[in-house]
Amino acid sequence: MISLFRRFSAFVFLLALSTQVFAKPDTQDSNLYPMVKISTSMGDIVVELNRKKAPITVANFIDYAVKGEYDGVVFHRVIDGFVAQSGGYDKNYEERPVGKPIFNESGNGLANDRLTIAMARMNDPHSATRQFYFNLADNKNLDPGRDWGYCVFGYVVEGEAVIDQIAQVETKYNETFGASDVPVQQIVINKVSLLPRP
């Protein structure tokens, strides 16, 4: 009888453990304004995302975040007075795996104003995957007009000083990466965390 009880207890423990291991992370699907903390080597930035205006984009960003896909990426493009871009490359400037491109929600009414976060993309308007950028100025040229724009999906609520510091870093052409405007001293995103609901 005792042996049977022990076996049952062990089964319940293993079942609970497997549930924790394989459970899908909480992505706060019902939270219209989830908050994320972007911990960088220069300090923390807290961003309020706007799921009401950009549901596809926010879901995509959070999915990468909760899976740890942004941990260890660098800011690979910084242009003072324009943008600071990250999300796609590790410290060796090797491209991180990308998921399926998402629909461009740039017509959602949110503008590429200073301290907003938006999705980077290729010429194809629906080619955004994991890369994002912070607007370092009011970039009206990135908003939609006759053509598709770049989708804004949140704004900085804490860490403006960190954004300003990033904007001022020295940049140059990086031979390893094969691009200009790369910070001389790497700015690393250590972790992107989905904050608890308020």
C-alpha cells in the first residue's frame, strides 16, 4: 500500500513538473497595453506596447521576447537624430533565426515620433520579422502616406536617458558586419522581459 502511494506521489510530481516545463509562457494576450523591460549594457528601457493599435506586431514581438530570442543581440545600427536598431544580430554579427514575416500595421494611426518603438523591414512592406528600432527623433518620413510606412507598436515610458546615451555613441564602418553606423563599443540587449500585469 505504501509502495503504491509512493508511486502515485512520484507520478503526480512528474506530471506537475512536465506541465511547468512544457507550459506555454504567458504572453498576456488579453492585455491591450503590455509592458516590457529591455535590459541593455547601458541600462534598462521600459516600453509600453500597444496591442489595440498593432495586435499582430505586438504578438510577434512578445513571442520573440518570451522565447529569449532577443537575449544577447546587439544594436547594430545607430544614427543620432534618426534611429537605433536592434533585434537581429548577436555579438558576432551573425543573424539570429527569423520567423515568418508579419503583416504591416503601419496604418494604425501611431506615428514614428521620438521615443517610439517600431518594426524594421526590407523594401517589401510585409517583410518585418524580428528587428525593431527606437526613433531618436520625429521621423515623419517613416510614416505611411501614398506608400506603406514602418509600423510603430509602442513607446518608451522609462529609460529616456538610456536612449539618449545610445544615440550619442561613437559609430563607424564595421568590416565584420559590412555596414556603416555600427557602434564602436557594442551595446548588448541582455534580456527582454514581459513585465507582470499592473
